Amino acid sequence: MKFGKWLKRQIEQSLLEWRDQFLRYKELKRCVGAIPGGCPPSPLEEAEFVATLDAEIDKINSFFLEQEEEFIIHHRELQEDISRALGRRAAGLVTPGQHKAAVAAIRREIVDFHGVMVLLLNYSSINYIGLAKILKKYDKRSGAVLRPPVLDAVLEQPFFETETVSQLVRECEAMLEAVFPEAPEGQAAARRDREALAVAEQSIFRNTVAALLTMEDVRAWSSTRGRHSLPPLNLPDSDWLRSFQMIPTCKDHRGVRP
């Protein structure tokens, strides 16, 4: 599958309100195609291409940082919600049924929150791959050597520095464990509860599983690693998410080598 088609599929699997925030790969490819093959671009042509690329990177950074800030705030709010729910139960201010309903609502929110954060990590990976691909095309078409310095700069961009969001994902999974305590009959029963809840949240869940599998795959496409390779996937134990192979969306991208 051509990279452009693969990218289009990834964007379609993202959240609707995010779709305009991805790299405009098709438009950039059109700019590259306008360069006469084998002829070095003029300084003006190269400057225009770099300016277009910088505008795209600024757009991606702005969106990523906006989402990251919202995640930090929402993470704190969820921690407060859990503390309040546990405090009310300890103080006897709610009935067992009311506490169970409150915890169920928090669990649903955590599952959705976890999924959206994973989607943002995938957003980062997809845009980086798109930038690397279009720069490779530009250098091949023009004979320039633009890719290494631009990617060196991208490695320092906020959207590539994903450790804060990755840490929030890990902490979110810790919260999931806190509000999904081991069932009396054992961990298997608790896992079934988690999975049943996740399946009920398929609006985000489907795309989350697809994103996890995509992130794993794109890091396996190259057998060698270098400065411009994507960093290792440093997510916590999400096997309970990856286990839902029966969902068609999870397998749509298999075999793709953009």
C-alpha cells in the first residue's frame, strides 16, 4: 500500500475533530512533484517548501501541546474524583449501590481518557513518519540534502517529545488498577470486568487498539535503528487492550509497509 493511502486510513481511524490537524502530506507531495526532476530547486523554491513545512510543524506542535495541557488537567481531575468517591464511601455518606455507580462512571471516563492519550501518541508517530517520508521524496526529486537537518530539528519539537503523555498513560493505567481491584474469585474475573467495560466504550476503544498496533508495527518496519528512528514504544502493560483481535479495525492495517 502506498504511504499516502496508509496515511489517509490512519487519519480516518482518528477522532473526527482531529483530522484537520494531521500533516497535509498530499499537498506537500504536490509541491515536491512540481520540482523538475534532477534539477536543484532555486533558493526561492526551497525557501517556500521549507516555509510550508514549518507551518505544518507549527500546526502539529500547537495541537499536540493543547491536547497535552488538557490531559494534565483532566488527569488531576480524575485523581480528585477517585479520592472523593473513596472518601464518601469511607465516611458512610453513600450507599454501596451509589458507590458502585460512581466508581463505574469514573472507570468509563478513565478508559476513554486512556484511549484518547494513546491516540495522541499515535498522532505524534504518524506525523513524524509523514515528515520523514516527504523529506525523503524532496531530496530524491531535487538532489538536495534537506532531510537530515530538518529531522534533527524535529527531534527537538514538542510533538516528538512524548514522555509527558506516555507518563500520563502509565499513571492512567495505575488508576485503572486502583478502581478495578482484584475480584474475590481472582484476577481472571477482574480482567473480564475490565474487558467488558472496554468493549462497551468502543467509540474510542476500536481506534485505541488500532493505534497501539500501528505504533508497534511502524517501529518494526526497520531492522536497524538510527538517530532519526522513532523511539522505542515505552507504554505500560496494555495487553488487555491488545487482546481484542476480533475487532475488525484492529487488523485493517496489517501487512502495510508505507
